[in-house]
Amino acid sequence: QVQLVESGGGLVQAGDSLRLSCVVSGRAFSSYNMGWFRRAPGKEREFAAFASKSGHSTSYADSVKGRFTISRDNAKNTVYLQMNTLKPEDTAVYYCAAKYYSTGQYDYWGQGTQVTVSS
């Protein structure tokens, strides 16, 4: 069974930065494409960022493009989300997710970490 554990969330002010981490255990981390999603209060979960198995291919939601960076360290079984120039609208629970195939739904999800950005 694959387990994902996020960390790094917290309360910050607008304009600040945070780096989220997600450690994956249970199976070969490099076998999985990784994504970050978020769910804001009262809203549905939305895609934020994607990294391919090697990390060479990435993609972002328009709302975070240019401010967030996804990266992965396959030696540490960890995927990161560097979040810069945070805005109050970035307030959400952030989840990492893993999937074997580059398309289709994600197979495994973490429990989430709260990010709150005050104005």
C-alpha cells in the first residue's frame, strides 16, 4: 500500500513563501507521477501542479503558474511544492497525490496540510 504524508503548511501573510513536502512510502516512488491539489473553504478540490515520474515534465494551474514550483527528489521519495508570493485566495488544504499512468485519475492521496494566508 502506498502512503503519502504532507507537511509544511501553516499560517503566513500575503506575499510570504512556504514549501510543502510530501513523503511517499510503500512502493517505488519513481514509478509514480505526482500532483498537488487544493481545496479552499466552500469550494471543490482543484488541481494545482503536476510532475512526471522523472520530474522533467511539469504543469500548473493558471492560478498558480509563475508563483508555485513543483519538484521531486526521487532519492528521498519526496515531492515538493514551493509556493511564493502567496495570496489570501491560496488559503486551502493542500493534498499530494500519486498515479502510475500520466493520464487518468490519481490512485493515492495524502491526508492534506492546511495553508492559511492572511491579508
